[in-house]
Amino acid sequence: MEKNFSKITIQVPKEFIAKNDILKSIVELINYDFKQLANIKFEDVIWEQINERFQGFFIKELSYFVYITQKLDSKTLKTRSRNTFIKQNALPFIRNYEKHFKNFHNVKLFMSLNPVSFSLIKNKNDKFTIAESIYIDLKILISLYGFAITKSIINFANINEKYEEKWSNLNLETFIALKREKSNVKKRNKPIIFELSQNREEITVYAKLEGANVADSYFNCKFIQELNSKEQKNFKLFLFIIKPKVQDVHILKDFQDIGFNIINYYSDENDYDKATYQLNLRPKSNRNQGLFRANIIKKYNKYVDIYECFACEYRLNLVAAHIHRVADINKLKTHSKFITSAENGFQFCPNHDKEFENGMIYFDLDDFQFKVNSIKIDNPNDYNLLNKRIKNKLSKFKKELYSNNFKFMIEFHLRRIGLID
């Protein structure tokens, strides 16, 4: 039998404590959402301040930690944004929960409609519609943290069955397919882009980490990590930061702690559109040269300066170069997976790109370094000039970078330029 309370203590963040209209709307909300608090009046509540910023409140007597959504538009009573309605304020709330409440006995997490919006929509007896992506956000937070969804959301958003049934069996591949589908839709808010490679057994999330995108990226990544573990896929996980180049070590650590390898590549002057154009990350692209370049960066970023040519120190107009040419791969359809594989690529300056393409330089697998092809370059002066420009960068990383597929690709190049039969 549920206990009814005549007095309760509610802890709220400091920005709420001096605003009686918000505090009164919180009382109105808990009367509706929690049956045992249905008769609580404003004067029955002892208010305590929590000196941190988050969107929610803690009911001491019940050990209920309640997260509140973004406000609805005050005029239309509709969600302001499908991307931020659930997730925008969730990360500070979760951090506060993990810091202060997680170790409390029997603390339960709830999600309620924003109390100010609840007061407005209840008085009008209206309902609002939420986008399909918000159902997925609900699924993510329920799965990760065990949130219970309260009546204020269920009844006024009319989501009784959808969030419980439609996404109940969301697996890793389905989730990423849904996210990739959303990435194809043009939006004012630029999407996170997802890539799953069964061949390489890895998942890469391409994102800009600023504003609401931090929380969006984090919860998507954490959910991917959970599904990856639950389904025992053991895929390698990468976060490729498109913009900005993140300096905040705490943000980076959040992603590292959930198993993601960080590639903090693009500098501040690269905007999202320029970066995605360079990477050509859209799921429907054909050759996807940009994805190929991104995969090269992922493979080599721990070992060399990825802002330089792999064969020298030149830093401008770098090119993602195929070892085994795409034209030749297209003749052998079984090799199509190597079009975007890092095992088939180097990053070159324009000069070394042409020299490698024309067989003037090659990669020696034994010494694990670039060398001048003496068959093509028989003039000693030319040979010495080309040789002087080559910097030995990769030889000490042979153990880490060598693979059978890499050897396979190099041998295609050596055979094409006449160094092996």
C-alpha cells in the first residue's frame, strides 16, 4: 500500500529556488505524476537548494530523482526541436545523478514534462505530437539509466504504446541504420553521422561537439557501446570529431570512459559543411573518397602526424591515395571492400601522390618505408633528389600497422609497377 505524505522535502537547482512560479508548477506536476503526492500543497513543501545546474528535482521522502524535459513552445504547445526535447538537458542531470544520488539507497529516476509547460497544456486539455526520433531518445535513456516515464509525458504526448513496443527490440544494426537514415534528411541542426563496417568490425560516429550536440553524441555513443557489449559484437568504436577541435579534457574523457577511441582531427577554422564535404560522409555517396580518407586517419593517427604527408613533411593539399587503384579494384569485384579501407591507403602531398601513382616511389614491406624505384629512376641525380625528400616515418611502427590485407594491397602496387611478378 502506497504511503500518502502530508509534508515533503524537494531539492531543486539554485536557479529554481527563488522563482515561486516554477516551484508552484513543480507542485502541480507532482500532484499529477505521483499518486501518493496528489494532495500535497505548496505550503506543505520544504524547499532545499542544490548548488549545481540541471533540469530536475529530488523528492527526498521517496528518493525520486525527476528529470524534466525542454519546455514546449508557449504559443503552439509543440516541441521546439526534435533533437533537444529529451536530450538537451539530460547530460547535466545524469552527471548530477552519478555524482550525488547514484549511491543512495533505492533512488529511482523519472522523466516528466517540463512543469511550466505542464501547467499550460493541462489548463488547455491539449496534446502534442512528438517525432519518431524522440521515441528513440526515450528508448536510449530508458535503456541506459532505467528512467520511468510519468503520466505528464505519456498522456499529453499520447505515447503509451510506441515507446514501449515499437523500439523494444532495437539492436545495433537497426539503430545505426535508423540514424543513418536520419542523417540523409537536411536539417537546420546538422546531424551526427554513423558508419558501421562489418568488414573492419568497427563503428565510427562523426560529430561536432558543441552545444546540444555534446549530449546528443554522448547518449548515442553510450547506447552503441551498450548494444555492442550486449550483443557481444566487440566492434572497435571511434568518435571522429568534425568540429570544433575539442580542448575540454573532461568531454573527451566522457567518451573514452565508454570505450570510444577519439580522433580529434579538424581544426577550428573548418566548419561542419566543409568537413562533411571533405569527408563525403553521406551514406548514399558512391566512391566515398572522404570516408576513405577518414579511415586512413583513424588507422594512422596514433603513429604519425596526420596533418603531414606520410612520405615527407609537407602539410598542404594532402591527398588520400589508394595503394591498389580503384580502377583496378573495379575490375575485381571481390575487392570492392578495399575502396574505403585504410589497409589500401596512404596520405600524400600532391608530389608524392603522383610519384607513387606512377611507380617512381614504392613501399618496401621489409624495411617498412618508402623508397625510390631505381628501375623507373635510373638517373643518379634524380634518384638522390627524390630519395632526399623521403622521410622515414613508418618503419618503427611495423608491428602495429602491418596486416595481411595491407601486404596484399602493397603487392598489387609492386606488381603493377614491375617490382615483383
